[in-house]
Amino acid sequence: MERPVKSDVSVKFLCHRRELPSLGFSLIELLVSIAVIAVLMVIIIAVSGQVVESARSSKCAGNLRQIGTAFLLYANDHNGYLPPQVGGQPEGGSTWWHASGTWYTNLLVKGGYLPDVGWISENWGNSDAGYWRCPSVPDEYLECGGGYGANYKLINWWGQGYQHGASLITLRNPGRIWLIGDAIRKTEIPTTDIMCTCPLDNPNRTDIGLPDGRHNGHCNIAFADGHVESISAESIYDGTEDVFGAGDNYGL
């Protein structure tokens, strides 16, 4: 009796099945794929964060350019004098920190040098809306303004009474003197030579404002000649960039 012979079709089918490659991933291949995806996600997030912060910094610089221009226009109409930190004589005493509605922020708006974007407290010259707000400032840090501090030595009443700030005409190097820029209040006060007035507050509020390198370690600054520049906060604190003129009698 003859033994049955498998058909050529069956043999070919079995051979074909044995030659099929594996369609699954090995554990190592899977782990490598996950690692690559994770690295790409980190890179994408980092780049996206830098792009967002760059946009915020550009918006901040635009705000300061607008405010700085307003300072210069005010000075042009007031014989070269900048606005005082707070003007006028308070009623019933000589206390300067009165709520009078004559802070430099009020004077710039009421004089028509800046548009009125609303006040948290008009009497205290407190606004954190529109151009007064740095977009990189967290909401929980807002209290006395939106993140910008003016040069304390230029607009404070010292040597000028309550009528006006310092004279731009007397500044020897206005292109390197801080007029207004990114500022924050801190508990650690390294020096009073770089004081800002009316900046934002942080949760550790003190009575002094200092430059804040919130833009990747840099401050945006409107200088007394009107131009805006980004300066390393570290260079301000270590004295490399004497933007407050502390070594030159504050540029006066």
C-alpha cells in the first residue's frame, strides 16, 4: 500500500509559516522607545517654556518702554524734573506715605502721559493692569503694583522736597541709569544702593524693592535716556553693572 504524499500546497504553507518574522517588540526595544519619547518630551517642554518666557519678556520690555517714555515726557513738561515718588504735602503732618492720589503712577496717568487702565487703589497709585503688569509675575506676588520698580534715588523726595524728583539734566550718564524696571521685594537686603520703589510684593514682604531677574536671570530695564535693555541681575548685585549709579553719586 502506498503512503500518502502531502500536497505541494501544504508543504509550501508550512514552510511559509516557519519563515514568518516575529511582529512583536522585545522588552529592550520597548524600553528604548519609551526612553527616546521621554527625552523628546523633555526637550519639547523646555523649548516651549523658553519660547513662552521669551514672549513674556518681549511684552515686559514693551511695557517698560511705554512707561519710560511717559517719564521723559513728564520731565520735558516740568523743566527736566522727573515726577516725585509721591507729590504734594500731606494734610495735617509731614508723613510722606499718605494716600493722596499723587504718587508717580497717578501723576503719569493724570497728566495724560499714560492711559488709565484702572486702579486697585487710586489713592495709593496702585495698579497692576495693562502696561503696569509684567506678564512673568505670578498672581500671588501682586500687591503694590505689577512688578516694576522705579529708581528710588531719582524719584524719592530726598533733596527735592515733595514737589518733584531728580532732574534729568543733571544725570551724567542717563543711558546707564535705571529709571524703572523689573523689581521685587525681598527679605534679604544686600545693599540700599540699588533700591526700587513701588514694585510688586512677594509672600516675604519687606519695605524695600530690589531688581528681579525673572526673565531667565535678567531684568528688563527702562534707562533714563528712554531705551530698554535686558541686564543680568547677578551683574547688578555684584556691582559689575552699576545701573543705579551708586559709585557715581547715583549719576547726579
